[in-house]
Amino acid sequence: MDVLFIGKRFYTNRDAYNEKFGRIYQIPHYISKKKMTHLWLIDYHTRNTKRSNDEQLQVTTTPIFSLMFLYMIFKMIFKRPKLIIASGDCYIGLLGLALSRVIRSKFVFDVYDKYDTFAGYRNLFWINLYEFLLKKADICLFPSLKLLNDSNNICKKTLFLPNGIDESQFYPKNKNQARQAFNLKNSDLYIGYFGSMETERGIDDLIEAIKLVRNTGVNLKLLIGGKKREDLSFNNEFINYLGNVPFSNISVAMACCDLLALPYRNSSFLDNASSCKIAEYLALQIPIVATNTPNLVSNFYLTENEKIMLAKSSNPNSYAQAILHQLKNPHCLKAKDDRTWTSINQQLYTVLFKDE
């Protein structure tokens, strides 16, 4: 075997196995076109074991506490992959590192978030596990430039590898046709929010800002898709909640909107992250109303004029003004580089196998 990719099956409220979602699926799928690759997904939430093939990619999911999990460890020791990539959290990273040391293979640590800010993160006895993995990896991959820059002095080698988009799904769409799919009126004015709804994501600020906008006489409505936080109220008449829209339909739901919302607050987790949906928003070419946080500003090379348009974090009044400005003078942000998975994975492949 050439490559073993170990990843977390469920992350950002998506199923990497069934939805073929994100870097955990897209990176190994691309590599499998040229190298014999096995994607091993660790399942923290269900007790199901699944196996499948997607073209040349072999995929196995195993519950974390199961005999199949142990079986996969011994199987991979026997298969002796030449390269192991681990992505998802520090514990998956530690598994990848341990396997790479046993079979003497190259180890790549994919750091798609600042893992030591996760609620379940714990150091290993007296060892800072996160920094330990950064030091021991042959290459560390980062979708966040801030996270990469903060880790440069720790890692042997780093590579900026942003979160990408599937260009077959995320492209400018006809708004009226998209609304037909969700039975929405063409005459309504919508700002959309899609994704996780933890407090730090700023959705509470977004709802308060919309109330302020509506007080000015603008009949703005909110279209929401994603997994709802239990204590979050959607009782306002201007909120239309679509539920946790399947990833295959999320681009159509986004295309229903006149504006797209990115109301993030500052936090250690989000400031070091690179949200998947930002590149998706940009690809749809719909005006975005965003706060001035590193998640957007650091990773997408905004101009000074574009930064001026951003709202203050955790400030509904500022966000309301940003909404009104975008309604009056709509401006679509554009990615300054190619954020398709095809382009991103081509760059990664060249780095990983440049000596062949």
C-alpha cells in the first residue's frame, strides 16, 4: 500500500463517509487516482463498521471502541503503507504517528483546526500532545495561515493547504430556480446562514442585527441551514429554518439568498480556523456580510477597501450597518487564488511525491 489516510468520520456536523465531505475525503480520493490509498475513518458516534470503494479509493469506517478498530491497526502494520496522513484531532494524529514509527513510514499531520482548543482535548500525562505531534510530523498541513504562522517554529516543514470546494456544486446559480427547490417566494429578501450554530459563530448577533435592520423598514428575512443549538430560539417570524440540509443540497440553499452571513465572534478556536463555508460562499458570488476576524481576513487576502466593509465582532449594531451597506452597495468578495479541490490536491501531491 502506498498511502493510509486516517480521519474523523463525523466533523463540523457532516459525515465524511456518506457525504464525501471536506478534506478528510477529498484529499485521499485525489491521491487514490495515482497511488494505492486506503481511507480509514474513525467513528466516535456510532457502532457501525462500513467498507466501500469509490473508484480506486478503499474506505473503511470503524467505531473507536471495537474489535474492528484493533483489526485495522494490525492490518495496516501488515500492509505497511509508505505514507500515513492523519486528520481530525490529536488522538487520531497520535495513532498515525505510532503506526508510522512501527512500520517506519513518513508521517503527515493535517491540522485543519487548532486541536488543543477542542472541548475533549487532554494532554498525554505531562506531554503537550498537540505540540508533540507538530514536532514529530515530517510535514504539517494547515488550512489556516494564522495557525501555520504560529506553528512555523515548531514544525519541521509546513504547507498551506486551504479547504477547497467541489466546483461541480459551488458556482453561481439562478436565485429564482434555487428558491423553487425550497418553496420560497421570489419577492422575499433573504440573508442566509449555513453551518454550525455554537455561540461563538455569532448567530445570536446575526438575529439581533436583523431585528435592527427590520426596524429601519427593510423587510429582511433569515434563511438558516444547519444543526440547531438546543438553547437557540427560532421563534421570530422572519426566520425560516430549513433544518440540517444535506451537503448535496447546501449550495442550492445558499443560492436562494440575497446576502450570505458570516457573523463570527473572536475566539481561540475560530480565529485559528479556516471555515469550509467561506470558500463555498465566495464561489456562489453572492455578497457576504462578515465580521472582521482572522478566519476570513487572514486566509483570503482581503484588500484594505474590503476590510473596511467588515463589521465589528460581537456587535449587532455594527453588523446591522454592514447589512444595510451591502444591500445598498452590494459587493462580492472573490478568492484571490484557486480554491477548487482539484487545484489544491495537485499542489499537495507535488509536495508529497516530489522525489518520485
